[in-house]
Amino acid sequence: NRKWWRLVSQNSLGRQHMFNSTSIIADSGCNFVELKEYDNPVMLISVRSLCTIQWFLTSQTIRFGLPEHPSTFRDMTSKGASTRHKSMTLSKSNAGNASQGELEPVSNSELLMVSQDEDGYIHLYNALKTEVQALSMEVKVLADSKYQLA
């Protein structure tokens, strides 16, 4: 159990989820895994749940308070851009055990990062440093896709 908490604490959304869990009404259904292509843990989350978390972050928090180090974004973009077609997610049979679950390729997910600008607005960036638009998220919600958040 301690290993799982240590893994969660290394991801900024994981830390936010840990420290503000009393304000979150529903379980987000996210899992944390380690990928060989990326040094830090990755949060696997459905796009629907990400929209709920986005609502939580924009309505209940002004600032993350747990910022990422600038090198994390550089690492994610440099490694994510070259490996974005090798996305992984947990198989449904092992979704409950994030640290030991089998990984299997999923073509409709990629490495993304949630970031907050100086004005407090929250943005979702892909590995190519471009912002993910709302229309593409609506399509992913309808397809019940998963995102990997660095």
C-alpha cells in the first residue's frame, strides 16, 4: 500500500487528488502506472472522469498549489512525442490493481499534461505542446476513451 501512495505522490494530479480528496464527491476511477518510456508515474483516466476533475479544479481550487517542476513538462514532451503511438492502459481484468496490472496498447490514448496558467485557467496539452480542444474531447467522451496524464 505504501508503494502505491509513493507512486501517486509523484504525479501532480495524484497529489492534488490525495490532498483534496475530502472535497471530491465521486471516485474518479483513475489508476497510476509507470511506463518505461517516461520517468514519472502516469495517471490513466477516462475522458469523462477527466471532465469531472476539470470541473473540480476550476470550481474549487484557484491554484494547484502543487506545481510541476518545469523539467517535467520538457521530459514529457521530448519522450512523449517520440512514443505517443505506444500508449498503454490497464486491462479491464486488472484495473483494480494499478501497480501490478497488465498493460495493453490502446490506440486512442496519448500522453497529456494538465497545466495551469498565471491567470488560474487550466489547460490540457498533448506531447506536441498543443492544447487539446473541447471538440476532440467530446468525441473521446462518446467513444469512452482513456487519457494518460503525465
